[in-house]
Amino acid sequence: MKDIYEALNHVSMDLDEYAPVPLEAGESERQVSRLLAAEKKERPALRVHRRRWDVLAAAAALTACLAVGAGAAHAWSADFAAFLGLGEEDSLGDMSLGLGLSQTLPGGTVTLEGVLGDDYCIYVPFTVEAPEGQVLDGTLDYGFDNCTLYSDASDGMVQHMEMLPDDDPTDNKLRFVMMASSSKPLRGKMAEATVWNLFSYPTDTSRLHDEDAVVPGRFEFSFRLDYEDRSVVVCDQNTDVGLGWPLARLELSPVSVYLELDGLPENEMNPAFDASIVLIGADGSRQEIVSDWDHEQTGEGIPSLSFSQDEKAVRMLLQAIDPAQYAAVEVNGVSFPLENAAG
């Protein structure tokens, strides 16, 4: 058997020597149909997630913009500041980059406000604007044929999108935020964002909405992720936390928790994906990082989105924190003090 495989390694073919075989009648149409079906699978309709805004909308009314510090790069709009639970005393300016990228097509305009992020997570709030005189009612449910945020940092990314509160349901604008997590550092890399066909429900999601989108068109943007990272390294040596493999690295930033296991076999499910993570305050108070779904059901904990690839796991926070306000991070019941954390 080994000799057969070795022989096959030396087999070669010159495809140019073979004349193309014409497709039978009807096969050409079937091939096109299969390709179009694959295209739809690659770009599924994305329904916009809508969070409960009872608390955050009130915060937006009180916060004109996100205050920024000495290293400030961008002052955020009130709705995005409220989305992350930020008030005037908060300063994440050095983690932000103003973009102001705008593209106008016959069906409307899309504008990327900026990007906020750390090594493993990015947030991009953006506005979709219909032509003057057309109403985009923020009380309705919306979706996109495609809304993606990618970076060349990694081929492993997860994405999420939510609608920001609409303070005027009679105007022609809606606001959203795209989010993405990566298993490899993002800063300094190029990113690409695509926003394609905003439509309203009810509708058939098995097709593209080129003909009946409320804001039709494919809007595409490229930008570099040039911002500072405020992560602190909590653990950088193998520590047993009862997950089956040692925790090799633990980082905490205002918008994420990064965990890396040592020795996790390839294609093995990462137990750090849903491991218990608790932030312990200086007064002994405890705040658990929970899934966004659990937070919506109970209103407790810090809402997050989980992502893992190979030995790495990221918890993207949907409520910003200040690492300096905590004394320790607890992973699966094992506590790591923050007093010696390296910035």
C-alpha cells in the first residue's frame, strides 16, 4: 500500500492536452442554479439584534458624548457610548479611532463613525441614511443581506451586529454597531466592512433584496486599525484552573477577556469558551461575565459574546469596564490578583 501512495505522488497531468467537454442540455442551467445557491449561503440575510434599551437609552440622554483623555482620538456619539454603558467620567479615547468614512449610492448613504477596540475585539458604529423624505422607522425590525467586518489579522473571526436606539423614528436615519472578535491581534492590520441592502421585516430571507430593500446597494470600506490597546496581562505562565489544560495566558481589557490554553489538541472544543469568569472588586463584590442572552433574561452580570479558535478564547464585553477598579479575575474558581498585572 505504501508503494502505491509513493507512485501516486509522482503522477502528473497536463490538463491543457484535454479538450473541454460541452455540458449536456439543461446542465448549464443547473450549474448556475447551484452557484447562485452557494452565493446565498455565503451571504445569508442578517437579522438585526435589538437589545433592551430601557437603561441604556436613559444613559444616552444624559451623555452628550464619551469623554476622552489626553491620548484621545475620537469622541463617540451618545448612543454608542450608552451601548457600552459609558458615562462622562469614562475615557477610552486612546482605544478609539475616528473614521468618518462615507459612501453614497443611488439608494442612500452609509457612514462609519469610527472604530473602538483592543488586540482581539473591534466595534464599529455606523449610520444608514435613506434619501431625503424617506422615513426609516426605528420601531420596525430590520435586516441586511450582508453586513460583515473582517480583518487580514486572522482567518478566524466571529461577528455580531446590533441596532442602536433611534431617537427620531420619523427621520431617514438608523444607527447600528458592527462587532468582531479575532483569535490573533488586530491592531495595525487592515479591516474591511461591507453593508449590503438594508431591508425591513416581514420578508422572505431566502433571497437577496436588491429590488425591495429600503436602502439598496452594496457599501464597502477599508481602513487600518490604528488605536492603542489598554489590555493588562493577568497571567502569563501555565496555571491549572481545572479546564483539562493549563491556562497559559489571561488578559483583561476594558472591552474583552482573552484566555489561552496550553496543549489543547487541534479541533478539540475549547473549554474556556464558556468557563466561569468573575471580576472581583476591591470591596469583595463579584461581577460575573455572562452571555448576552443570560443578561437579557436576568439583567445581572456583564453581558458578553464568546468566541474560540484552537487554544484561544475571547469574551467580547457589551458593557465596558475599568480594569483598575478590580482586585482580581477569577477563572473557573481560581483567582488571579490584578495588583501585579502588566500593562
